[in-house]
Amino acid sequence: MATSALATPPSAMAVDASTLFSVALGHLKIRLPLHHDESHCGTIADADGNMVFVVDVNRERSDAEVRDIAELLLLAINVHGGFMTEFTNG
């Protein structure tokens, strides 16, 4: 499992968390940075345009809330992976 790399104790040659995180995602064929597919509110895709996950798949929240949640998750994931996220405020 790709996440097992994140659970290993630090070694003498420590690798930073961003690298481990990116490698783990790479094993899952997810390439950073992620982005919000604005044509499908709440759909998060990777750098190749492949869908990764959907925020609020049951459409229980407003589009504005879904957009805000998606942008916050993108910020956390992309920054942890070593990328800055550009925000669109619309």
C-alpha cells in the first residue's frame, strides 16, 4: 500500500514529508498539483486531468460551500506536496 511509506520511522537519511507524500500519491497514479474542475463543482482532478475525488457527492451543500471546501482541501494537499494553489474567488 502506498501509504505505508508515510508510516515508516525516520531514518538516518531523512526524506521530507512532501517528498514522501508525493511519492505515495505517485504510486496511486495521482500527479500533483491537484485542481478543482470548475465545470463540475466539487470535482478534484490531478495534474493530468484524472478525477481524484468529489466533495459533497450527494449535493447536500450549496455550490459556494462545496467550492470553499474543495479550495481548502486543495490548499492542504498541494502545499503538503510542495505546490502552491492558485485560488479563484467566484
